Amino acid sequence: MTVTHHDIRHCQTCHQPILWAYTTSDRKIPVNAETDPNGSILITRRYDGQLLATYTGPTTTRPPTRRRPHLATCPTRKHT
């Protein structure tokens, strides 16, 4: 699935490029715009054109389109 420049936003705290995508529970989450071979989220489009983030879990094969949740990588987020 192709992500366009219209889909990309920036994190308000670290300014990295992110995507806002709906989960299968219809909640919006920030996802890193860059693909990551260790990512666990697959981005597709919903019927209405919005981005859909589907958690794929650990798999042995990972397509290059996987991404990571931004909250897991944001350098300004306090990890406890």
C-alpha cells in the first residue's frame, strides 16, 4: 500500500514524520511513517480511504511495509 505525502504528519513533541491510522477497534494511533523490518503494524486503507493499522504480531516473514507504533520509538516519550 502506498502512503502519500497527504498521509504524513509530524509528532508534536519530537517532530518525526508519523501516520495517524485507525486500529481495528476504531481508535486512532500514531505510527512511524518510515517502514521498519522489525515493525509489527501493517498499514492498509479502509473502505473510506482512511489508514488502517493492523497488528500482525511476531512473524517469521515480514514484508517491507511493516511499521512501528510511534509511542514505542518517540524519543521525548518517558518510558517507565
